[in-house]
Amino acid sequence: MSVAAAKERMPALYLSHGAPPLADDPVWPGQLAAWAATLPRPKAVLMVSAHWEEAPLALGAIETVPLVYDFWGFPEHYYRVRYDAPGAPELAESVRKLLRAPGTPVQDIPDRGLDHGAYVPLVEMYPDADIPVLQVSMPTLDPVRLMEIGRRLAPLRDEGVLIVGSGFFTHNLAALRHTGPGVPSWSAEFDDWGRRALADRDWDALLDFLGKAPAGRYAHPRTEHFAPLFVTMGAAEAAGELDAQKSVIDGFWMGLAKRSVQFG
């Protein structure tokens, strides 16, 4: 890889995506916008969201990209949000070529639009909706298998594609209903452990986060919101940039850790 090519490589991101009311938060939208402003402009965005599990791995809408309002009980204006990003047929073909192998089929679900894990942060980061976007599913929640998917997708970074894993660094909505105001201890403890594991480059601990992290099963009673991190890690490892990481956003939102990480 030449120096010039390395400079063109897009980073890989894991971000905590919030929920529809993120748009009304006084701080977080600005943090996402400021983050995007520091990045090279992507030619396309490949989104892996906690809110789409589908096996075999699926490609979503490629030509016209609708939104999936996959939430209930919110005020009506959240269902009127638009994000008319162009489709990414060239990116879709590249993903097919990189991922298709014997025993690992790739399917198309052309009417599957961007869920809120994809479009909520994109509205803040790229509000003009002028960058092609493709969302792909997570076919598994197994960290090792997700890292392998990330490794195979890594060449896209050298083509100007921003790979984004979108989840939430802690995510237990049921437990939040039974706690008072402020940050619950399980959320703070897991976030602090994750911060230190990332700083120490303790990748084995992160892969075994349910066994190694304090309050791991409270922070993630189901692991789909932490899982996109491993796709991002795989995309970084393949480029030799796993150690080149930093937390760009931290803190808490409604008791949940919004830690978001950039590799490369």
C-alpha cells in the first residue's frame, strides 16, 4: 500500500446511535456532526446496525433507499423524518464479491430500508443525504464471526467507503425502567471497563465481554447493540490499524453509555 493510498483510506467507526429523540438532545447531535467534519468525505457509507439481524447476510435497498420506522409510541413527528440518500449499487456489488464464498451466501432484500440505527446518526453526520448508503444485516451475533466479516469488508475502506457499526455501548432498556434518575451502576461499570479494554488494546477481553466485563449481562442482556463493534474491529485489524483507535464520544444519554470509537 502506497503512502498516497493509505492517506485515502477511510476510518472504520463504531457509534452509539441513540433513538429518534436524539435529534432533540442539546449536545449529542453536535458531537456527531463535529465527528463527521473531521473525516474524509466518504464515497459511500456501509452501515451495520444492531436493528437488522438476518441470515444469510443480506443487502438492503440498493436503488431507492426508504426508511424503516422500527419504533413504537413516539410522537408523530419522529415518523415524518426523511433521509433520501442515494442507493449504492456499485458498493453492493463490491460487498457481494468480498463476502460470497462457498458456504457463505449473500442475499438481497431490495425493499429493506434504513432502520433507525442507520438513519438517526446519519441525519446528524451527513444531513444533506447526498452520500450513497447501503445497509447490510448481521447474520450472527458471534464476535469472532463478525470480526471475520469485517476483515473481508476491509478493502472497501481503500475505495473511500466509510464502514460504520451502529449499536449502543450499553443497552438494557428493561433495567432502566426500574432505576431512578442518573446513570445506573451497571452502565457506568461496563463503560469504564470497555474504555480501559480499548485503551489497553485487550481485544481478547472485548471478544469475551460477557464473561470478562463487570455487569456484562446487565449492560447487554442481549448482545446485538455491542455486536457491530466487532465488524468494525475486523475491518481495522485487516488493515493493521486495530491499535489505532480512539474514543471520540463518551458520556451517557438516558443512562446508557454513548461511547463511540474510531479506528484508523
